[in-house]
Amino acid sequence: MNYAKAKIWKLSPDGNYPEELAQSIHNIGEFIWLEDVGVGLTLWFGEFEENVSRVWLRWCDIKGNVHPTGAERVKISDRRVELEQNRVKLEQNRADEEKNRADQEKNRADEEKNRAERAETIAQRLAQRLRELGEDPDEL
């Protein structure tokens, strides 16, 4: 049975700690919200900083979401960095592919231009040859 009982005291103006309230957390995911300090306590099951999987009493937000520890923040940060690096790599790959497509298109255009120039050169040489033979190529 996952059960924890939390007793919460509040320091009174005269310096005493009268018991203010007692609440229980019976199940993983339930939490107690400490309004005066703006934080909650919850039962949480998982692997914590000691790499031990078990039930832990953890700080949480008003929705019961566990606050990450320093080690968990590092893992989250490392994962975000990894995801960002992967996104940058994907963008770079897309840019490289787009550049390759543009280069291929330019090469095709250059080849077409060269073919057209060769055809024009051949046409001019044939026209000149016809003139040498006494034929007007514009009248054919």
C-alpha cells in the first residue's frame, strides 16, 4: 500500500507551532497543496537521483506535476540540446538538399544553353556552307 501521512504546522505569531491541519496522501499522484508557501507534496513512483525506482515524496506544483531536481533538469536540458541539435541537422540537410537541387537545375540550364549554342553554331556553319555552294539558306 502506498500511503503517507503529512502533518503541517504553521508558526504562530507568538512563536508556537500549533497543528494547523493534517492531510493524508494515499495513492501515487495524489498531492497536498501548501497554499502559504505555494508548493505541494506528492507521492511519486520512479527512478530518482539515486537511480532507485520506488515511491518518493516529492515537491509538486498546484496541478500535482513533480518539480524536477537538479539532476532531472540536467537530463531535460541535455535532451533539449540533443533535440535542438537534431533539428539543426535536419534543417542543414534540407538546406543542402535544396542547394543540390538548385545546382542540378543550374547544370541542366547550362547544358541546355550549351546545346542551343552548339545548334546555333552548326546552323551558322551549314548556312555558310550553303552560301559557298551558291545557295541562299534563307530561301530554303
